[in-house]
Amino acid sequence: MINIPSTKRYIWLPYSIFSILGNRLAFAAGAIAYGDKKVVYSGPVYSRLERNRNKKVVYFTNTGKGVISSDGNALKHFAIAGDDKNFRLGKR
């Protein structure tokens, strides 16, 4: 149980959440504090956008071995939002 100060509330979190959080923090420490370039500690981060005639190419950093779907296959479709905060479908 976790006591949330000034709320008189407690939250029960399964142990697995702490294990996942601990691993994520350890990976971040290895990458940030120790400069380990082999460790991917976060998800893909937008890098830049290139416009080529009738298409736009979006680049990301922190992709590890590439951006893949939860079933292990390459992405086929995804949505991305612009400055207007409207999502549009993208294709790989």
C-alpha cells in the first residue's frame, strides 16, 4: 500500500508494477548517467520531419532495433498529430 500525503487515501499496487518501474529507472540510469548507448530506456522520440513531394517522412530516435508493433511485426499504419492536434493516419 502507498500512502498519498494530504489525501487520506491508500493505493494498492501489485509488486510487478514496482519491478517494471525499477527496471525502467535502472535502464535510464545506465543510459543517462553512464552514457551506455546500447540501452534503450524510453519509447521512440520524434526527431524531425522531411517533406518529399507528396509524402512526409517522420524520423524518430530511441528506436532500438526499430519501431515494431506489440505482435512483433513492423508497423503498417499509425496515427500522428500535427501542431493543430488533429490526428491523421500514417503508413510505413
